Amino acid sequence: MSRILKLCSLTIVLLLCGLSAWAQTQSSTSGSAPATAQSSAPVPAMDAPLNVKMAQPPSTDDLAKGDPGGTKTGTVNDIIVSDPNKGLTLSDTVNQVGQNRIAINFTWTLITGFLVMFMQAGFAIVETGLCRAKNANHTMMMNFMVYGFGLFAFWVCGFALQMGGCAPAGTLGGANPLNSEHTISLLGKTWGLYGTRGFFLSGTTYDVGVMVIFLFQMVFMDTALTIVTGAAAERWKYAAFAVSSVFMGAITYPLFANWAWGGGWLSQLGVNFGLGHGYADFAGSGVVHAVGGLTALALALIIGPRIGKFNRNGTPNAMPGHDIVIVLTGCFILAFGWFGFNPGSTLAASGNGALRIGSVAVNTMLAGCTGSFGALLYMWMRYGKPDASMTGNGLLAGLVAITAPSGFVNPVSSAIIGLIAGFLVCISVEYVERVLKVDDPVGAISVHGTNGLWGVISVGLFADGASNYGGSWNGVNGSVRGLFYGDPGQLVAQLIGVGTLVGFVFGLSYAANFVIHKVVGQRVSAEDELEGLDIPEMGALCYPDFVLKPTSTPAGVTAREAADVAIPMHVARETA
Amino acid sequence: MKVLGIAMAVLGWLIPVATLVITQSTTARMVICLLGLALSLVGILVVLNKGHLKEAIWKA
């Protein structure tokens, strides 16, 4: 027995010795190869002139003949030479490579930002089409000027609060001037609250990279603002709209956006508390859409329903919009703009895994498609007809829901997320109208609020860990994974984000709009509302050549009778 | 009633945030998050909304 044991021991020792020797041989072989290469290959000096002839650039005579095939244009001749006396150096070449990468990313981010800006047109005509013709000028003017009010507020202070501490933004050259985040130490951790650089884009933030970030973030912020105008349409006083929009662009939106995107505490939940990669919201289901949708809910509660929307027993009346053509055209414009919204949120098309832009774009497409399927199926099965406006809302719901997860999920998950969103928007519209008895003329609360929150949660469920955009997300190494791919902590981070949206963002929006309601008054008079807001609020009809017929009063009640009921109530409330 | 509704909404947000430092358990954190979210939603959709429905324009 002992002999056998000795024999076994000897065999193991010999085996280990053999393995050790083999491992040493392997490591010395692999380690010596680069050393040999390094020692034998001469390292060129950065300022040494390069032999340009090796690149065989076309001669001036060749170029003068034209280049119909595109094979001679864009050669070594086009690299900027810093010192003509020396000629092209290695330094020139590598600097050009670096600048090219940043230039590609600048161009990508700016162009996608322009696409997002064009979404304002989509929102404007969707909302106007879903409203009655007598309010068309007013609704268009809200959507038109929310751009100006929002931009102004964001330039003055919103951008600084949001992105003032976001540096370094590697894909855009660093944006290093944005390097100051106001933090507090609480419960043994550091909590980023808001940025402090970039007010008026002045001082050191007069920087090319900062300008690109500003433009891109500004159009996102404006999208959130324009969501609110839909929920309060047909009864919102224009002056109150202006004040409310400025506040949202300056304070509400930037604060949450800082916490999620600007280096604030939500983004640090992974680093500080080990919750996945912290709150992850790729393109803004939460930051943009849920903020807009929850503010819309706060305002719709404060401002109350339109006259005639609900009967005395609380049952709702349909108040159909005046132009389904522009509604669906607007939905298409928005779907087009979403190709800027989501793929553009890589802030890059070169490096750091940014080639996932194709995947992000396809995910966006798929979720929009299945969203419209979901809504169409729901309406068809429940009401017997494939309702056009709800199908359009289904498309938007799918797009809203995929906005946060678009950079982290695969196409199958995108389709599932969109399909659920399509059903969810229909159920939510019914719940808001029939149970809450809140009047939302365009379905903004359901499309953007409900599905924005669903999008945030879906990151915590479906993120598949296939992408990390340069090695880490929110300072945590590795890729974002949801519950279904093994990281329940990510779902907790997402739920804390949802809680912050529902508790903090809604609370702040409600408080701010309540103050505005008390000071300025949010709602137009009942007489103006019944007449239509185009003349009383804007001074001109949208369709002066058309004869508008009164519609949408409670069943069996004329417009005059509705006014007789509504006007004394309104006056009583104003004087109370 | 409106103040109570808003207070519930804000409390439903603060509780999960505060408990981040109390427990390390992911399950416990998730349960507390869901409870907080439920509190916020009840505050907004039930309590606050009820406050507004009391004076709804269509009830006259």
C-alpha cells in the first residue's frame, strides 16, 4: 500500500515539475518575442520626416485629370503638415488620426442632434392634429415657442446644472472645462447633486467639445418640455406655459439629467453601493420621457380637464382631434428623429464600442414597429377597429420604451419591450381617463410617462452584457447586465431611478406648477376655452377660411349649455 | 389631502435611497424599492388625485 502511495507521490511530483518547466518555457517564449521586436525595430522619432513617396501619392498632374473613381482623393497629401520645412512627420500623422476620430464623433453627434431638433416639428403636428381645430394656432405656438423658452433657460443655467461636472467626455475630446460637480457627503458616501460650470457657456466652457455636448443635450431637454404641452393643451394659459417651461428647462430637467448623465448620485449607485453599473439610461426613457410625462401628469392634475370632457357622473366623452393625417405624419417624423435620439446617444461613431450604432438603430426600429403592432392589436380586439391615433401612440410608446435600453439589449428583447409598450400605452390611456379622470388630450402621460418608466425598468431586466462602450459604464468595469442576464443589482439601480422620477421629479414639478397656478393662473377662462384659444390667446385663427362647427360637448348638451354650467363655476373659483 | 399625497410621493422616494446604506442585501433593497414605489404611486394616483377630484369642474 505504502509503495503504491510512494509511486503515486513520485508521479505527481514529476508531473508538476514537467508542467512547471513547460509553463516557464511558454512564458519565456511569449515574453521574449516583443522584447526582441522592440530591441531590433528602430523607434522613429516623432518629429522625423517620413518618406512620403512610399505611400505613392498621386501627382499634381494625375489629380488635374479628375478622379471619377474616387481612388486618388484623400491621400497622404491631405494630411496637415505642421512645419513645411520638415515635411510630413510621424507626429503630424498621429495627430491627424486623433483629430479624425474626434471629427467623426463631432459630426455624428451634431447631425443626430439636428435630427432630434427636427422632432419638435413632429411633436407640434401630432399634438395639433389631436386637438380641435379651434385651438390649432395655440397648440402650434406652444410647441413652437417651447423651443425658444427651453433653449434660453438651458443656456442660462440648465446646461451648467446638468453637465457642469461631466468631464471627461472621452469621445468628444474630453470636454475638460466641465469639471466641477457640487457634491455632499452623506451617510459615508459622496453624492453628486449638480454641476457648476457652463453658465451662459462662458469662460473656459467656450470650447468646441462643450458646444457639441450643449447642442445635443439641449435638443433632448426640449423634447421633454414639449411633451408637457400635449397634456395641458386646449386650456393652458400661454403666459403660464411660458413660465412653467422656463422653470422646467432651467431646474427640473437638468437636476435629474445631472443625476443620471452628468456624474450625479444616481449614476454612481454602482460605484458607491455595488448596484450593477448604477442607474443606466442610454438615451433617456427616464431622463427625457418620464420627466416630461410625469410633469405632464402634475400639470394635468392642477389644471383640470377640459370643459365637456367628463359628464356629471364622471364618464368620459371622446373629444377627437381635427386632423389624423398630420397626426400620423408627425409620428413618422418622430420615428425618423428617433434615429438621432438613440444612436446619437453614443456621442461617437468611432472608438469605444461606438460601432454599436447600427445595433442601436435596429433596436429602435424594431421596438417602434412592435409598439404599433401592440396598440393596433389591443384596439382591434377590444373595440373592433384598428384605431389610427392609438396606433400612432403605440409607435411612439415603443420608441419611448426602447430609448433607455437601446444601447444595452439585443433585437429580440427590443421587439418584446416594444410590444409590451404598445399594450401598455392603451391600458394606461384607459386608466388615466376612466379611473383617474385626468384629461390628457394627446396621451402624453401614457406614451411618455408610463412607457418612460417601463423603458427604465426594462434595462434592469433585458440588458444582455454585450456592450460596454469603452470598457466601463458609469465607472464600473464590464458591461451592463439585467436580471435575466444575471445581475439583479442593476434592476435595483433602475428601480431607484424610477422611484426618484416618481417621488422627486413629480413632486418638484407639482410644487412648481402649483405655485405658478396660484401666482399666474394656469387655466384660461371658461369663455375662452369654449370659444377656442386661437383668438383669445393668440389673436388669430389657425384656419380663418374654414367654418368650424362646435363639437365634443357631453351627450345631449349643447355648447351653450355647457358654458352656462362651466362659466359660473370658473368665476366662482377665480374669485374664491 | 394634496399635501399628504405629495408627502407620500416624496417619502416613497426617500425611503429606498436611505436604506441603501442600511442593508447590503440586493433582495432587501429590491423589496424596499418596490414598497417605496408603491407608496409614491398611491400618494399620487389615489390621495393627491382624490384631492383634485373633490373640486372637479364636471362635478357641479
